[in-house]
Amino acid sequence: MTKIFGDPDAFVTDALRGFARAHGDEVAVVDGGVVRADPLESGRVAVLIGGGSGHYPAFAGYVGPGLAAGAVCGNIFTSPSTAQAMRVAHAADAGGGILFAFGRYAGDVIHFGEAERRLRAEGIDARTVLITDDVASAPVESAEERRGIAGIVCVWHVAGAAADRGDSLDEVERLAAHANSRTRSHGVAFAGCTLPGADHALFEVPAGQMSIGLGIHGEPGVRDVPMQSAPELAVTLAAPLLEERPDGCRRAAVLVNGLGSVKYEELYVLFDCVVEHLEAHDIEVVEPLCGEFVTSLDMAGVSLTVMWLDDELEELWKAPAWSPALRKGTVTTSGGPAGRRLAGEPRDTLSGTAGAAPATRAAIDAAAVARRLLRSAREAVGAEAEALGELDAVAGDGDHGIGMMRGLTAAVDAVDAAAPSTGVRELLQLAGDTWSETAGGTSGALWGAALAQVGESLGSPEAFTPADLAESVAAATSRVAELGGAAPGDKTMLDAMVPFEQALGRAVAAGADLRTALVDAAAAARSGADATSAMTPRRGRARPLAERSIGHPDPGATSFWIIADDIARTVAASDEGE
């Protein structure tokens, strides 16, 4: 288990601060992660990486020449927030555009996707390449749905080397995607990992067995098999990678990775067997790596990564790199103090609303209503938090109620501290960013984006109508669907949100007052949430345990209905629906 920590809740912050002190000549801390100590040369592409912590050297260890310009670091096994990604992006931006490159995990896709959208709205060209190297997580015909594990290091080096030699954003994006398309990884676990402060592992592997196809966030493998000798294990790990070898490819970058507690001598034994096996298949190994590159706290496990090389990938793989965790060749830097704007410094477009006119009286009044509705929603969810957790535990990890309360509480605290002159647009942006950053995960990202979108759509007019609210809810629903990639019937919060949005729009269009429209919409949300009991999940963490969730409503849809119902009741009990 993790033995050295102070406050378990501050583990990531403490570790990142210590890391920056140990490598102060290479990295600088910003709120949300780290960037290079020497800023990029003006006009260069900034390759940004990131994800949840607990994987060191990923992610902060790969910030440096030939690799990333910055890393966004979330909590343990929890995606970083949109706001964190924005702050790191602003600190690393050198004017050549931003390329986000990270493993394909739902929360990361949502948070980084929202950051990309906001950066583009500010006039910063931002792109994303999802890394999908884990062959055990999806079949080859669905390779784009695979998750990212240790192969992320190969893609980062290709992208970082291309950016540092001055390639355009279009070219860096193309090369990163090309590297991902030719990178494959496969892993096994011998024992699970333990979160800081916990007294048991996230999963157990039966004695004498090993779990094939592990994830790097405490997910167990897809099947358990008897332990194997090193030569046998090399064959097992390599088999699916060789099956996806491009025609005619005879050269490969190879990475043998320890997940946290397998000792280096053991890794070298395995590496020797891997190279011998690949050479028997007429594969030349090019500048291989063996060690710990993407870990999972103290997990006992190993993974094998192969990047199938062509001429352009080999040139970039052989390029120098220099970071706290990976040093290859000799590098030079050409940045300067003027190349970076530190997080927190003024920026005309930092929030997307800087320089806007003061909020109208209608927007300020609407913000006061939003404060009251958020406070009431917190109380409503708090009363059901335990039940939501139990519902989530059916096919998840049982933290939905806790996560919702964490996000709502942070949002309420943030809006209560905002100036009385704050308009509804800025207030809901603040609430959404705070919810997302504090709650983390997919649910936090979706609720944060929804609130921010409602605020953006409402704006700051001289007066609001029920139609304005209906349009803002429709925009938020579309944003959640876009970010989460889900649709009605997938057993997600959308199964309650879409009926709510549609019923609200119909009632308003028919001339109903806001009180009546919200009551009708809340009833539709409840019907939608109840209907998820019969559904099989096709998205999110419940998908691998689909059968177990049948007969139980989706916790995300249920929590949406609880909030929708509370909003309707609160408005009906006041004069705010007039």
C-alpha cells in the first residue's frame, strides 16, 4: 500500500510541490500542473499532456524538450478539470497552437474537450489526439475505442520532438495521430494497487494467477490465468501486438514498463525475453526503453508497448528528449522569459468575457435566482446522497452521491463568494468551473459544462423570457451530448435531461408560464430516469457490468431528476416563475 503521505486528500498537491522542488531547473508549477521552466520559443506548438495522478512518471515527469510543454495533473485516478487544463494551456502557450495528447478515458475526453472548445473561442488554435494503444480494452475493429496506457509515452515523444523542431500544428497533430495508429500495448497484473490512506487494494488477483489486460486506474484485467515464466510471459504480452503488425514492418520501438512494484531486475529479465522473441519474428528493436514509465501507484504488473516504425516515426523516436523522467541524447533550448504568461497574469481573453460590459440589472437578478436554486439543489441532493451512492455501487464504485455533493457544495461556496454585481452568465461559468474542478470525473465535467453553457446562452440581456431559459437548457443538453458522446437510450443522465429539455420547450412554446413549464419538465425528467431501469448501459463505467445494472435506474439520470424536481418546486413556491 501507499505508506508515505500526510493528508490523503492533499497527496497530489504535496507530491507535485515536492516534484517541482526536486526539478526546479526543469519545470515550474502552475495551478493545475507544471510547464517547462524554460518557455517555448515564440511561435512553437505547445504539446500538452495530462490525466489523473498516480501514474508517475506520467504525467509531470515528461515535461521538457522533445516531449511535452506542460502537463495537467488531476487527483489520483481522476481526470483534471477543464479549468486546470485552461490554466496550464495559457501558461504554456507560445503562439503556435495547442495540441492536447492523452489516453482515451471518458473524463479526460470531456474535460480536455471543453478546454479545447474554450481555447478556440478565445482565438487559440487547439487540437486533440486521443491515444488508444491498449489492445485488451477493445477489439481491433473498434480500435478507436481503446484506452491509453504506456504507449502514450511513444506518442508524446513523437509529438514533442516534431513541435520542438518547428513543425506546424497541422503537422504535429498528423504525426501524433500517425504514431498512435502504429502503437500497441498489452499488460498483466499480479496484484492491485492501493489508494493513499486506504487499507486494501482496489482489486485482488488470486494466488498463483495473473490478470491479463489490466488498466492503469485500478481496473482489473479481463481474465485471470496461471502465472507464467518470463519467456512465456514475453510471448503472451507480444502475441496481440504481433497480430496487428503492419505489413512489411520490421523495425519497432519497444518499451517494457513496470506498473509500480515490479523490481527493475525483474523487468530486465522480461525485457531480454521480449527482445529475443521479437528478433525471432524478424523485428529489429530500435532504441528500446525498460523501466517505470506509466505506473499505477503500487500495482504489481508489467506492460509491453511496441510502436511499429516507418522512416518519419523512427527519425522522431531517435530525436533527443530531456525531462525529469526521460533523457535521450543532447538537447538545446531557445525559449525566453517573455515566451510564457504565467497562470494568473492578465489576459484579454482569459475567461472569454474579459472586457465585457457590466452585467445588466436583469442578469444580476437572474444571478440571485441562480444562487438560490443552487443552494436548494445542494440540500435536495444531500438528502439523497447515500441512496445515490448505493445505486452507483450496483455497477460502479459507489461515489456518485459523494461526487455530486462535492461539486454542488463547491459551486454554492463559489457563487456565494462572488460579488453582488455578478451577472448570471459569469456566475454560472464560475459555478460550472468550480463544480468540474472539485468533483472531477465524468459527472463533474458534464454538470460543469452544462452550467457554463446555460450561463453563456443566457448572456446579459435587458430582460429574460421563458423562451430564453428553454433555449439555454437546449444548448446545455446539446453540449452534454457532444462532450459525453451519449444519446438517449444509453442509460446516462441524458435519459432524464433530454425529456426535461423537450418538455420545457413544448410547454414554453404553448404559452405556459415558467412555473407550469418547469413542473411539466421535471415530471418528464422523472419518467426518463425511471425508464433507465430497463436499459442496458452503453456508455460510462457501468458498461462493462451492463447486466448487473439492469433493473436499477441510472444514478446520473436520477440525480438530474432530483435537481430538476427541486428547481420546479423552488420556483413554484416563489414568484420567480412569473
